Amino acid sequence: MKRSERLVALAFVVAIISALALFAVYVRGGNPQAEGALLALALGGVGAGLLLWATRLMPQIRDETQPRTQATPATDADREAAAETVEAGVEEIRRRRFLARLLLGAAGALGLAALIPIRSLGRSPGDSLLRTKWTAGARLVTADGTPVTTSTLEVGSFVTVFPEGFEGSADSQAVLVSVEPGLLQLPPEWSDGAPPGLVAYSKLCTHAGCPVGLYLAATHELRCPCHQSTFDVLNGAR
């Protein structure tokens, strides 16, 4: 095997070993630093092998046009030289096939290393993200299960509430705000049957899902601490 072919083979072997080691590290609990280094070695090995293959092993196109001469009978030396050329070509094809198998092995090892992280994403949530634990007539309670009544809040204050029985549910937390009743500008269907001056909104920010935990009573705005998104309490959290 030529030196260039040995270098290509070495690069692909490094890629295979690194990818398998990456798979093993991830299965055993993971280590971000080791995973990053092994991934770099695996990808670098494949890239280096392909680069060496393209620059040193691929045939270079050159003009081999020969002037036309009168055909002469082949000698024994010519026939031996032709046989050696064919044999060398067959051997080179075998070596290239070996390198191709190493390349496929490196690609397979990388695919195996990527399989576990992809699988760890879990099942598709489907439409579960569109539903919460809130139902019509659900009783409002605080995180410790204390019932919330119309007298719980003073004007200008707010509290985080949950549907009774689901205290602490991340996707069902809401913020209940008390304002002067005459300030609310809500559609009639929103305020029918609701206690005057009380309005509740989901506590999950529509931008990135962070919990909206700040209420600016002076401007009647809820503010998300993650990216400073603001929502108008008086006008449907717009």
C-alpha cells in the first residue's frame, strides 16, 4: 500500500474509533468536553481522508496524445509489461475498495454516534402542548394549595395561581391580576360572569415560554424577565 493510501486509511480509522468512542461516552452518561473532542476527531478524520483521496489518489487528467506511428508486432517484453500493468491496476482497485469500505465504516460509526442523541429527544409531544389542566369551573389555588378568593388580592397586586389539584403544574400556571374594574378593556365574552377588576392570563410568555413574573402596576403591564416582552393587562395581554 502506498504512503498516500496509508494516510487515507489512517484518517478513516481515526474517524471510526472516535465515532465509536463518542457513542460509548454518551451511553455511559456523557461528558460535553470529551464528546466535543471526539466529534471533532471523527469529522476531521473523514474530512482529511476525503481530502487526501481527492488530491493524491484520484487520477489527474493529462494529455497523453501520441503521434500516430506504424503498428509493429508486440515483443515478449511488451506483453510482460502490459501484464504487469494490468496486475498493478487490479491490485490498486482492491486497495481502493478497502479504502471505500473504511469510508463507509466511518460514516456508519458517525451515524451510530448520532442515533442516541436523536433518540433521547423522546416522542413527539403531539397536541399535548396545546392543552392545560384548566377546565371550566376549576378552583384557583396558589402553589401551596391555598384557595384564592375575590378578597385575596388588593388592587394593583397579582398572584400566581393553578387549577386545584394541579399545584405546581408548569404548563397550567397563570397570573391573576387585580385592577380598577373600570380600566379593563376586554371583550364582553371575556368578562361575563368574572369578578370585577380581576383578570388572569397564562404565565408562560408567548415568545420563548419563560414564566412572566413581573407586574408593573403603574403601567398595568406584565413583563417577561427573559427578553423583556411586555403585555397589556387591561387589553387582553396584547
